[in-house]
Amino acid sequence: MTDPRQTAAALLGKIDWQSEVSGFCRCPGESLHTHPTGKKDCRVNVDGAPTIYCFHASCAPAVAASNRALRRAMGQSPWEITLPGGRVLRSGDVLQPSGTVLPRAVIQAKARAEGRDAGEAVLLASITMLATRFASEMFATFRWPFAQILSDSPLLVADRDPDHQFRTWLRLWPAHSTVWIGDVYSTGKPEHRTHFRPVADWYQIGPVMGNYTCGAAFKPGSFQRSNANIVGERFMVVESDTLAKDEVGAIFAYLHRRLKYPLHCIIDTAGKSLHAWFDAPKNPLLENRLKAGLVALGCDPKVFTHSQPVRVPGAYREGKLQRLVWLKD
Ligand SMILES: [Zn+2]
């Protein structure tokens, strides 16, 4: 039985282990990096679904090939390692931050009981763990404080007046979209149809029908803000209840620069948080994996409830303006 850490080192060279199962390594695609390489840019985990992960985007094909080689090498024979205190970790088990071993068999049994794919469940648990382990490097590498977001905006929007804010934001939607704007409870009864209108109507009306909107367009004639009524254009609105305005920007930058999700705008909610509007993932499987990672980094899982109300720019919240602070060119 081969120690999985030796298998990883045989493939990747010297590994600077940070825990029993996770460490920094040289990126197998380092020669493809288009930005300077830091010592903590690439990490390998041997627990769960064994994974090499690098902060650079340009090396992705080389990293993917190495991941296949790593999983093939480790998959050849089952292994187990004894951790301090006598805990035993077997191939596929996930080591939790608390030090507890989460056995693969338990993850798989739970998934099957819930009608989910067992292999995918192990991968999701591995993504959660990967995101938890690289969080501090991610927040340092992609740091994007609020003042920097304001000054980096391709278009200067933060000082525009409320009507101008609202109409600028409306232009993000395709002209035919039916958009909901209202207050949280402006939904569910036929009289709420007046809150579901085409973009052109809203352009005339202005930001006066409520403080909230939704990242998804609805079927024309809807009066209920539910996932069943969503059709066509959809944004992924990323937010966090726990991260400060100077912290959450790192997640926006990571999604935009590393994962290449098109960023449309960032909205200051006039409260404690910022919301970033991205293109929504097209593939439900990838969306689920992204969710596992974002939640582990401190994002609100409600991001993935498509009919979730979010703050609309141009409306006032207790005397403060909900406004765009970053807008794409
Ligand atoms: Zn790399």
C-alpha cells in the first residue's frame, strides 16, 4: 500500500505540507502562467477526490491533465494512512477542518438516501474542503477593497443621480425581458402583476415601485416571484452576510479573473453589503459545484435561489441611495 502523499510527490515534486493531506506544490502548468507565480498559488489535496488546484487561469489545461494523472495513480489501489491520535483516513475520505474524518461511505450513503449521485457528492465535499483550505490565500491574492472597486470601475457610475442609476442598470437587461421590481411582499396575488413589467415600462416609470428586484427575468404576465416563473435572462447575484465590503471584493475578483465569469456590475446596497451581478452558470452541475465553493468562502447560499429579491440601484434605503459602484464598459 503506497502512501498517497508519496504518489502526489512523485507526480508533482516537493510538496510543502500544510496538514496531513494538503500542501502547496509547484504548478504543473507554471510555464503557462501569465502573471508572477507565488509560493502559495498551487495546492494539492490527497483526501476526498484528490485534487490539484492553482489560482492562475492560464495553466488550467495542464492542471486538468495532472489531476487526471493524480486520480489515476491514486485510484490504482486503496490506501489508508494513520493520522496523529490514531485516526485512520482511507482513500476517498475527507478530513474536516476540525480533524474529524468524514468517511467516503458516509457521504455516499447520505447522497443515495437523498436521491443524489454518490460520486458527485464526494466531489462536492472535496470542493467545500478545498475552498476552506485555500480561503486565506484566496482573500489575500484577490483582495479588492471597496475604495479600489470604486476607482477601478470602467464607467464612473457611483455619483450618478438615482434616475440615471436606475436606467443605467436597466440597460443590462435584454429589451424584451420582463423584470420584477417591488418590495419583498409585492408578489403572489394577481394585483402584483403591476410589478412584473417589460424593461421599456420600467424605463418610463423610474425607481419608485420598490427597493428590490431579482437577478432573473420572468414570464410575461407573471404575478408570483417563483422559480417556476423564471424564463430567459438570468444573472447570478453574489453576496455575503458575513464578509465586509472590503473583504467580499476578493470573491468578486476571483470569479471574474480566475473563473472568468463575466461581471456586469457591483451594487452598494446602502447597508453592510455589496452585490455583484455575474452571468449565471449555464450548466446545473457546474452551478452546484460553484455553490459548494462559494458557500465555503462565506457567500450566502440564497445566491442560488433564482427568485431571491436583491437591492435595485436608484432606490433609497433609510435615506441612503442603493447605487452602482462598478459597471462594465
Ligand atoms: Zn498554475
